[in-house]
Amino acid sequence: MKIQDLRPALGARKRRKIVGRGPGSGHGKTSTRGHKGQMSRSGAGISPGFEGGQMPLIRRIPKKGFRPRPNPGYQIVNLETIAKLKKEAIITPELLKEKGIIKGAVDFLKILGNGQIKVPVHIKAHAFSKSAEEKIKGVGGKCEIIK
């Protein structure tokens, strides 16, 4: 049951309020809106943050920092994460997504050089940082750029 489903009990003499039907109705003239004022006007209403002219809370509290919009499809992976993948011949964006390292869409994958890698791996990605490329080639791995 919802509030809009509530009705008076059967046999109760409750009448629906009808406004703006002349003085005989008891709700004529101002139609229960009172005299003048903001809410008496047609189209009246206040925004949710309005506090009657007082400085709104959202404007009183200090603002700090900047949150950039997330870039969907742009993913970065560090070498330390790739080093944890054992016995993988070729590492591709699809494999990383399958293993749960990457979440969401993969339109662009960049490999960063944070961490160490000890085994030679063949990595396919859209971009590599200089340090990542040096470390991968240093252990005898391959960096293949996907177009």
C-alpha cells in the first residue's frame, strides 16, 4: 500500500478539497494560497538549495581540490603488475582484461615503468613510457605498439 492509495473508510463523509470555485465553496478567492508572497504566485517554487536569502550551505563551506572527469577507455598498467603474471607468452589488453587487471573499456593501454621485471615478456599496448620500454628490452622482452 502506498500513500496515494489511501482512501477514507467506506461510509465516511469525506469530500475531496476543490479550490478556486467561488466564495460559496469555502476555498474561493485566493484558493487556500493566502495573500501575496512567493508561494501565492503561479509558477512559484524554490530550488532545493534555497535557504530564504541566507547564504546557502553549499556556498558557505570551503571548496578544495579538483577532480578531473574520468577518461573512459584510457587504462594504465605498471610493470610490477605485469611481473606478477607468470608464464604468459604474449600480454595483450584482452588478456589483462580477462585476468581482471583492467576494468571497463580498453580503448587505449599504456604501460608505465613502475616496478621491476625479471623475465622476458612480449607486451602489446598502445603506448609505453620510456622507462618501461628500457626495462622490458633490458631483460630481453619485446614492446609492440598497437595502432
